[in-house]
Amino acid sequence: MQGYSRHIKMMTALTLVVLSAACTPAKVDRDADLGLAVPDQFAASQTSGNDLYENWLEDVASPQLRAVIDEAMTLNPDLLATAARLNQAQAQLTIAGAARLPTLDAAFDFNRLQSRFTGPTGATASVRQSNFNLSGRLNWELDVWGRLAAQDAAAYSDSVAAEADLVNARLSLAGQVAQSWFALTTAQQQLDLAQTRVGSFERSNAIVRSRYARGITTALDVYLSESNLASARSLLTRRQNEFEQAQRALEVLVGRYPQAALEADEHLPEFMDAVPTGLPSELLGRRPDVQAAQARLISADYRYAAARRALLPQLSLTVTAGNRTETFRQFRSLSDLVYNLATNISQPIFRGGQLRATVRLEDARRDERLANYAGVLLGAFEEVENTLAAEVYLAEQVTHLRDAAQQAQAAETLAEQQYARGISPLLNLLDAQRRYLDAQSQYLDVLRARVNNRVQLHLALGGPFEAADTPFELNGLAQ
């Protein structure tokens, strides 16, 4: 009796140890050090500062653009697919967590046996027997080494990565819609410019024909003027096609049928606030693609831990209970209930190298995720530095091309006046017209490039210019 009591105490103590171990989450086996020399501030952030923004769209977006972005957030197919992947990851998290809980199954069986036999007198008789069987089974794998907890933590990290992917998709979609909106606005401006140029060339062509009719000029001027006018009309046709293509591209991005019916703003936002000086490099910590890469690295660490712990013994607890009766009414009584309590310890001995190969596989995936994480960080730094530097260069280009367009317009006006009075040859007028058209077209393109770069800067920073709400360690992983 004393030996039996001692065994009961040992089993009770062992159960408490097992339960406490099963409730302890697994820890990551290592801390990943990327070894990147990260500066406190971005090197290219040296422009004069201004007040920070509450929302980066306020810097570039009109009310019409905001409405289009809101529509895209509900209708864009790629965004809906990303949201579905998040739902999948969250379902996988529930599945992984269920492995740590006991499973309870119930079964009910019924069978009826009827047999016939012939007695010594030759008479036949039949026997009918019914069996009702009701049973239950509870099984629980006790997570002694934290293998299931590591798998659960990995699934949680995967769901965090999927959620960050959705945030990144929304941020990227807002940027794409904004840039497509600006492309449509520029296409409209280029179309208007081409129409204006056709009108200008028609006026100069009328002057040439009038002078030719009076015998003041030669047929060569007429041919050159007609050629210039035909080229302008060809450009107008091309600009019309580009405008409709820009409409359809934006409509598809928003989630509409591409029927070339969407209208944009008349002008681009020329006057944007200056980029603040000394932008902290920790702003990259809020970029959702960086957060997703980090979460996937943490997930790989947990899966590696789970693979290693799969080499250790597994302990499970099984409880079965049931009752077999000949009539259904007898189930009301528990006097015949039979139950069984068993524990099982299993140790993998030979699996053909599968378990150790799984460890090597997860270790290689962990190294891959670490390299991907470093690559995402380096790419993010490159994007920010490039867009910050481009801010300065594009601002200078805008100034120079604005001056070039103004000077070319003045030269065209003067050349047209001088040609009408016979002071200057036609070639000067044609050259001035082409120069003004090219300068104005380049000016519109660089305006679009500048506003696109501002959008790209906000995307590279993961939002507005203010600091992140929570600190973020770029060189390590949370344990």
C-alpha cells in the first residue's frame, strides 16, 4: 500500500511538471545579428524643414484623389487577394493552437445479430441480439519540451507577417493609385498642350499661305509649314491615345471596368512642403514590408526550434470510457461504465533520417529568411536615400524647365511677329515652335516626376515624416 501511495505521489509530481512545461512558450534559439552599420539619420536628408504631416496624402492628394483611393481599397482585386491570405494565416494560427489542447471524441455504435439454428427435433429457432456501444476518448499530447508551443508561435509570427503584407498592400495601392492619378493628369495636360500647339501651327500656316499667295515667300515655306502642322496633328492623336490608356490603367487599378471614363485633376500639386531635416533612420521600422520580413524570420526561428524538439520523446495522456448494453434504456445507469487511463511515451528511433533532415531544412530556411530580411532593409535604405536625393535634383529641374518654357514661349511669339513682318525667315519660327513644345512637354513631365517622387518617398518611409510611435531594433529580433 505504501508503494502504491508513493507511485501516486510520483505521478502527481510528474503531471505538475509536465503541465507547467506545456504552458511555457518556446523561446527562439538564437538572436539574429544582421551586422548592418545603420546611421541615425538618412545621409540625403539635408533640405530645409517644415512642419510635420498628420497624413502623408495631405501633401499631394486632392479630395477627388482621396475618393478614388478609398474606392480602390474596397474593389482592387490584388488587395482582396492579400486580405484572403491574411484570413488563411489566421486560420492556420487556430489550427496550430489546437494541437496544444486536448482532443475529445465520442462514438456510438449499434449492431443487431440474428442467427438461426435447428434443434435435435428438427425444429428451427432464431436468436436476435442487439448491442449498443457508447464510448468517449480524450487524448492530450503534453508539450513537455515546447515543440507545440514553438509551432504555435511560428504560426502567430506568420499571421503577423500576413497582416503586415496587407498593410503594405494598402500602402502600396494608395501610392500606385496616386501615381496613376498624376499620370492621368499629366496625360490630360499633354493632350491640352498638343491641341494648343495644333492651333498655333495652324495660325502660322495661315500666315505662310497668305504670304505665298501674295508672292512674298516661296513654296518651300509652305511645304515646311504643312509638314510642321501634320506632325503636330500626329502628336495630338498620340496624346489622345495615351490619355485614354492612362484612364483605363487607373480604372483597372481602382477595380472598375476599363471604359476610359475617369477624369482627373486639371493641375498637379506643384507646391509641396519641404522635407524635414534629420529624418531618423528608425522610421523604416514602421514599413510593413520590413515588419513582415522580421516576422517571417522569427517564424523560421520557431520552426527550427520545433524541428529540433521533435527529436525528443513525446508524452501523451489518453482517457477512454464507454458502456456496452443490449438495450438503449440501460445507458441511464453508469454502473457498467468502463474507463481506462493511460500515458504513452514515444521516442523516435529510426525514421530514415527524416527528422534530422527536417532540422537541416528549417535551419536553411532560417538562414534564407535572415538574408531576405537584410536584403529588405538594404533595399529600404536605398529607396529612401534615392528619393531624398531626387527631391533636390527634381526641384532644380522644375525651376530650370519652367524658365526654359517661358523663354521658348517668348521666342516663339517674337519669331512669329518677325516672320509676319518679313524680318526673320520661316526656319526661325519653326524652330521656336518646336523648342517651346519640347520645353513645355518636358516641364509637365518633370512636374509629374517630382510629385511621384514625393509619393515614393512616403512609401519608402512607410508613411508621413513624423517618428514612429514605438521603438524598433533594426539589428536584432525580439525574443
